[in-house]
Amino acid sequence: MYKPNLLLEVATKYSESELVRLLQKRGEQAFSYLYDNYSGALLSIIFNIVKDEELANDVLQEVFVKIWRQAESYDSSKGRLFTWMLNIARNASIDTIRSKSYQNSQKNRELSENVYSAAGVEQLQVDQIGLRKIVHQLKEEYRVLIDLSYFQGFTQDEISKMLDIPLGTVKTRLRTALIQLRGIIQP
């Protein structure tokens, strides 16, 4: 007997609209696909904020629970699925570092964790030179690509797969974003 839903369950790749539809219907296979294909990118975004691997993994799990519970609230007219998930991850990360338990854990860390930063042997952070503020002047489609490529170190091919857009589009948008950044920096 032919089952049309069986084809969707066997699929190794979903279109964004198909994935959203299946997530909103609580499709476990779609959720597994989402986790398998986006957890790495979201983990790097979270880790970039919380700076602790174990805590970042905990926040990642919370983020996917929120995605599962709030799938119905996703609105494709407001942005892509990845951008929506990225915002959930970012907000959860910020909430975590603002929490009292996190603040207390930072106060109670051993001295050995702070030795290098206290001695001034820390690498120059992008935020300290104001580069992120400049990047935030770009359109969201360019800002996300710059962040993934230059701040998080993803390759153009990885970004293409992550955002489900053609590699040529990623390259073109990155080039356009860099030209616009050059124009902002050197008026």
C-alpha cells in the first residue's frame, strides 16, 4: 500500500516551507532533521556568547525545546527559519549570562580560569574595536552572512547549506556586504 507521508519521512532534505509545515505539525523526523542540520551553527552562536562549552550545550538543548514549543509562532513573512532560530538562541544565551546563577558562578570561579585575562593576555575582541556596530548597519541578509563567515568561521559552502541558499548567492552577498562595509569605513 502506498503511503504519501512515508516519502516525507524518508527525505534527507526538506525545503524551508516544508520543514516549517512539518515542525508546526509536530513532525519528529522534521525536528530530528532540524537538529542534525542546524545544531552546530546554533551551538557556535551560543558558545560565542556564553564562553563555556558545557553551559553552551545546556543552552542549546533549551533552545531546541523552545523551537519545538514555539514552532507555530514562526512567521515566514518576518524572516527565514534560520534567522528565527538564531534569535531564539541569541536571546536564550543572553538570558543565561544575565541570570543570577550565572553571575554567581562567575564570581566563584577558580583563579586559574582568570589568570590569562587578568594578566592582559587576552586576544583583542571584535566588539572592543567596534566592528560589530559597523556590521549591524548592513541589511540583515548581509549581516548574518558576515557574522557566520568572519566572526564564526564558517566556510561559504557551509553557510550555503546552513541557510539553504545557493553557493553563488552566498558569494555574491558576501562580496556586496564587504563593498558596503568598505564604504562605511572609508567614506
